[in-house]
Amino acid sequence: MIKERCQSEPCRRLRGRAFALTLRQAQDDTRRAICYVQKLPFAFLLSAFCLLTACSLNPNMQGQGENYLQGEWQQDPTPVQKQLVTYSLYHFTFTCDSVYIKQQTFSKVNYGSDTCMNNGHWTEYIRGTYTQRHDTLYLKGVFCNADHSLKVENGCFRIGDYEEYFKIDKKTGSLLQFSGTSSVMPIDLRLIKKLTCHIKPL
């Protein structure tokens, strides 16, 4: 019906003008949309893009950790400790917010034929992370082997999760003193190697 009505020249000109007006309006709308997008903050556009594409700007990375802790810290035996029936010595390695612990235990208790006790001297290893809140260091990790691989159930000593916290009593550039929950004696540590945090993916 409409096609039959627009066979005349005036009708065709009217249709042409209507089409041109519609095209011009669409072009104007496009330009306004582009102008609006250009005025949006870059951070907003980047966030919207990430949501649409499911991208990840920050993969799981190590935390920075505490700068003064970065390095290897060794506890040396004292004459008082050597008089105890059982005592432990610690070696801490702090790198970024990761911590690796070597805990050597010495005991005068007679454990008989228990091969794990190795004549009263054995070593346990822990790997994990730490956080500091005020004057307290919170450690959370797992017991592991000497190469930091996960410890299996048929090995010696403790397995599974490790959680401990230490109160930081003293600290200087090369000396630390911790008070732990598993020992009544303070843990005096000296810095034997300074390390720099190089953040790595987890």
C-alpha cells in the first residue's frame, strides 16, 4: 500500500528527506556517544573492560612483608639452654611475606630405638607466611621436608598445619628477640644474611 502511494515524485522526495534525516540523527547520536566515552576516566574504562573480558590485573602475588625482617636469622645456643633436658634452636628465613623455619631440637631423654629421634637430635622444617600486627608476629604454614616439599604422613614428627605467634621484644638492625608460646625462654636471633624482597607469583 505504501509503495503504491509513493510512486509520485513528491512522495519519493519526502521519503528521501526522511531517510537522510534519520541517518543524520544516527550519526549525531554516534558522535555524542564517542564524545561521552572519551570524557570518562581511564580507570573507569579499564575496570569496565576487565569486567567484560574477565581479565585479572593482579595475579596472586607475594606480599611485601616487613623490610627489617628480610634475611636469614640464626639462634645460637646459650649455656642455660644446654642445661635443659630439651630445647630447640631456630633458623628463620624471611623473604617478602614468606617465612621458612628450620627448628632443631636437642633432648637428653632416652628414646630407646626410636630412629626418628636420632640420638636426641632432630630437625623439623616449616614453610608459610607471616603478618605483623603491632608487636606480634603471626606465622601460618605447614610442616615440610628439608627441600620445602610437603611432608607425607609416614614421616617422622609433626605434619599438617603450623600456627605460631611470637612477641617481638627487641629489634635492632642485626638482632631480634622473640617470645614464643612454646618456650619460656626468649629466642635471640642474629642476622647472618640480608635479603631483598623480589615479589614473585604464588
